[in-house]
Amino acid sequence: MSRSRIIFAAFIIPAILIAANIDEAIRLFNAFQFEQSRELFYEVVQDKTNPRIAEAYYYLGRLSVSPDSALHYYRLVTNDFSESRYADISHLEIAKIHIARHSYTSSIITLNGLLEKYPDTDVKDEVLFWLGVSYMSNDQEEQGVSVIKHLRTTYPQSIWSERAANVLPETPGQTKRSYFTVQVGSYRNKDNAQRHAAEMREHGFDTEVVEALVKGTTYFRVWVGAFPTMEQAKAFSLRLDSLGIKGNVVKGY
């Protein structure tokens, strides 16, 4: 083998193997094979010169059961790899851990810092949502409502804009329904909704599938919990979010 080919093999083949390991770890993560995914990411971060190490740290944060462990990995990204494309989303995850711990002042500082440092972040709609929630939960309702209304105006088609509509205070004269719940899924196929509901029940959550007709199309919505007030449902939604389960607070019927 020529010297040039040896040099090529020495540099290119390890890089290909590194990329293959990370790509496989992400594939396993998306397939809910978390233990195997975690093991591969651990292998990746042993090499501190790995060009994709920030990505691996971010996923290790996502895979962490302990909030403190997750914070450790997210802060490695934000502190050591601030130019990484995972830096802004790691800031967001840190803020969401603060929210789950009811440390709203910390989440406000983190989210405002994120917007200042990454004004063009791709997750700006979600950042605004959690910033508004943080203000409102920190007895700064006027500022929180202002942020939520800005989100609704700027990103009207965003799922976070839809969620934002549910956290705005009740308007005078608005009739409240009998209870509030958290919608974690909506399907056209009833079997898919039933499977999702069964998974939630396995985690110990009180879950039901509700049929709804929207513009002539039938949807099967997966609802978790039933609460007498919107505030209780919001708190429960934040708890679900801290567990990686996304949901919208909706009025039950």
C-alpha cells in the first residue's frame, strides 16, 4: 500500500467508524432501545477529540434518568461546545429541568440567556413557550402573558403556539368545563391511540382515548389525568414533560 493510501486510511477510516457509532446510537435511541444506545454514546465520549462529542453528550443528557446527571451532560455542551448546534437545545433542556424543579427564576435566566446568545435558534417558539410559563409560574403573570402572546403572534402555526393558547388566563365571562386534562397524542387510527394509551397506563398514568370529529375527520385523542383546575393540569403537564412526554393541556368533556 502506498504511503498516501496509508495516510488516508489512518485518518478517514477512524472518522467513518466514529460517525457509524454515533449514527447507530441515534438509531437505537429513536427505536427506544435506550440501554444499547447509552452504551454506544459512552464509548464515543471516551475520545475527547471526537468531533461529534457534543452531540453524544446531548444524547447522554436525554438518556439520563437523574436530573442531576442530565444537567451534567447538558452543561458540558453549553460550557465547552457553545458553538455546537446542540448548544441552544441543551440550554433549553437545562431550563426545563429547572421548571420541573419549580426553580422558575433559574429557568427565566437560562431562557433569556439562550435568546440573547442564540437569537436565531430553531427552537425559539418552544423557548418562548417555556419562558412565558416560567414568568407566569413565578408570579410575573403580566410579563408571562406578554411573552405567550408574542409567541402566538410570531409563530401562529407552531405546536407551541397551540399549547400556549391553553396556558393563557381565563378571560372574563368564559365558561369553564368540568375538568382539565393533558392530551399526549391524537391519531386517525384508533389502534395506534389505544397502543399509546396502554403504554401510558403501564407507566401508572390514568389514561383514556376520546373520539373527536374535526372538520369531518375522526381523531382519537389520548388524554392523561383529570384535574379540577387548569393550574393543576399545567403542573402535571410540566411533570410529564420532565419525563420526556410531550402534552397539551385541554378542556375535558
